[in-house]
Amino acid sequence: MNNIISISELSKTYQSGFQALKNINLDIAKGEIFALLGQNGAGKTTLISIICGIVNPSSGQVLVDGQDIIGHYREARSLIGLVPQELSTDSFETVWNTVTFSRGLYGKPPNPVFIEKVLRELSLWDKRNSKIMTLSGGMKRRVMIAKALSHEPKVLFLDEPTAGVDVSLRRDMWKLVKELQNAGTTIILTTHYIEEAEEMADRIGIIRKGELILVEDKRTLMKKLGKKELTLQLQHPVDSLPIELQLPGLTLSGDKSELVYTYDSNSEQIGIAELLRALAEHGLVFKDLHTTQSSLEEIFVNLVNAGAHNHDV
Ligand SMILES: Nc1ncnc2c1ncn2[C@@H]1O[C@H](COP(=O)(O)OP(=O)(O)OP(=O)(O)O)[C@@H](O)[C@H]1O
Ligand SMILES: [Mg+2]
């Protein structure tokens, strides 16, 4: 079996009557980095909390490496490390004791060598004897990650791992996550930084108002929904385009000095080579050109907005 997590027909209605998740079906493959994107209140934390056994599902099933999260709670939970969105770190305990204790909670025998390795990897070794409450926010977050890794989980959940974290720590975290993946850990993260998903994820899931509206390989997604733009700076401005060059996606800039060609992989537009040939035939010479490609951010905003127009009325 290659799926480490298998979610079927999962729904959640909170006691208030609010339906936070609607019929979620999702498989996560061993060793992948999966990013869950969605606006505030979309249901990301609810989904993670159910998989981790913190919130009860209303219906549906979740298997972690074949273990049912309800029927085999302890087995399933021992495979999971969770770095929660809300940090609870007012502890008077030291970093070392907290992380060591956390390992014990999962019934794992002590392993100081492993704990040392984790603390060193997270640049926490120098702080091992510091009380958690004396650490900075970013350091506390590292402690939460160390705790989540303390029992050597197969799956690591990171719920907004880099919220409120500075750029250098964010880069460190990305590096760490990649290393964990190389060591065989499966990683599921939620994020508001789409750049983070773009940088790290193998696959992207977009959740909107409790519905998983899209799950796609990141590269496929960007190829399928991304638009590319080619800008050609003309040697000599022209007043208008000849009729033969009035092609879909091709426009002349306001100051008449640039041609902008917007194209996407699905359209039936002419290719770049053909376009350049056509321009040459009409005596249009360009002195410079550049291309841009839409980011995952633009794709995400478009998708969520498209959804809003379709369903929210
Ligand atoms: N215990 C609860 N009782 C009732 N409603 C809840 C409870 N917990 C969460 N909700 C609601 O469920 C919805 C989903 O919340 P959730 O925390 O899963 O969103 P999220 O996608 O993680 O958002 P964020 O990006 O802000 O962290 C929200 O509308 C929230 O108000
Ligand atoms: Mg959340």
C-alpha cells in the first residue's frame, strides 16, 4: 500500500450545527509533501485535527498506514507528529525535558542520542537547558517541531508552520521539511503563504468552505491553470497592428512600443515560433523580450474567486 493516509467521505458538523467539512475524499502517498490551501475558516485545522484524533468526525473514515483513527487510535496516533497552529508554550520546563517527555507520551523508550540530533537539526541545542517561556516566538515554534518529531513519526502535520516567523527561520524550516522528506517522512502542511506551497509541495489541495475543491500535482496545476505572458519591446513603435496580426491574446501597449502576448497551454492559440515568424513577415522588429508566468498565488485567488461567484449568491 502506497497511501499513508486515506480519507473517505469525511464530514464534520460541530455541536453549534456548523458544517466545517463536507464529504472529504483524499489519499496521501507515502513520502509526499502535501499542501492544504484555503482561506481563514475553510476547514484546514478541522481536517488535521480529525486525522490526529483531537476532533471527532461526524461521519466517514480515516486510515493512517491502514490503521483506523478511531478503532485503532493509539496505533494511528503513534505514527503521527503534529505541530499545531496554536502554540501552547508557557511551560517552565526546559527544552530538553519537554521534548524528552513528549517522546515518552507515545510509549517510546528514551533515546537521548535521537533527541540530541533533533535539537541540533533545529538549532535548539544551545537552548536545551532554557525554560520554554524564556524563548522567542520563533524558537518556541522550533520546540513544537522538536516535540512533534520526538517519537519519530511517519507523518508530520504542520498547521501554519511559518505564521509569524521571520524570513530566515522560514527558509530553515523549508530546508528541514525537505530533509525530513528525504528521510522518508510524509508531510502535510497548511499555509497562508502560497509561496511556501509553491516552493515545497508536491501536491496541492484547495479547500473552500469545507469542500475540497481541487487536488492536483503542483506542476500540473501551474501548467494547466497558469498563464504565460510574452512581452516584446518593438524597435520602432507602431500605430496599430496589421489585420493579419490581430490574433487572440496579442495586444499593443498603450504607448505603442510593446506587444504583449498572453497565452495558456489549453488554448488554441498560435505558438511562439509562429508568432515571431508572423511579426518578422510584417516587418516588426523587436529589440528585447521577456516572459512571465502566473504564480500559484494568482491561480489560487482566481480559483477561490471563481468559486465565490458560482456558489455564494
Ligand atoms: N469547536 C468549534 N465549534 C464550532 N465551530 C468551529 C469549531 N472549531 C472550528 N469551527 C468553525 O469551523 C470552521 C473551520 O475552522 P478551521 O479552524 O478548521 O479553519 P481553518 O481553515 O484552519 O482556518 P484558519 O486559516 O483561520 O486557521 C470555521 O468556520 C470555524 O469557526
Ligand atoms: Mg487553521
